[in-house]
Amino acid sequence: MNHPRLRKLVTAINELTLAERITLVKGLVPAIADDLSDTEYERFVDAIRLKGARFHEAQAHPGEGRAERKIPGERDIEGR
């Protein structure tokens, strides 16, 4: 994330408790869902699920690198 304003927000939000961060995400969902079609929303939810799964996989296998992971990343799915 190279956008300084967003990075500042993320840094500040990460100082909140887990419960507060979850509440914040839940508060954002209705506006996100409203701006997306049903198909786009499902892709968004899948992308969030994938991001979490990749993070957990990386934590479980430190130092192994991206090439060794089983769960595909955004780059793999998008063909980048």
C-alpha cells in the first residue's frame, strides 16, 4: 500500500483493540456492498477470505517464501 493517507489510517486503526477493528470492518461492509453488484461483492468477500488464508499460511511457514505456498495469492489469481 503506497498511498500515504491510507497507510496512516491503517496504522491508526491497527492501534485499536481487535473488537474495535472488527466493529469498524462490519461498519464498512454495508456501504461497500451497496456500491457493488452481487457478483462483485462475492468476489470482494472471496478476496478478503483469501487474504486471511494467505496470511495464516505465511505465519505457519515462516521463511519459506511465496513460491512454496499452497494457497494462491492475488498475483496468481490476477495473472500478474
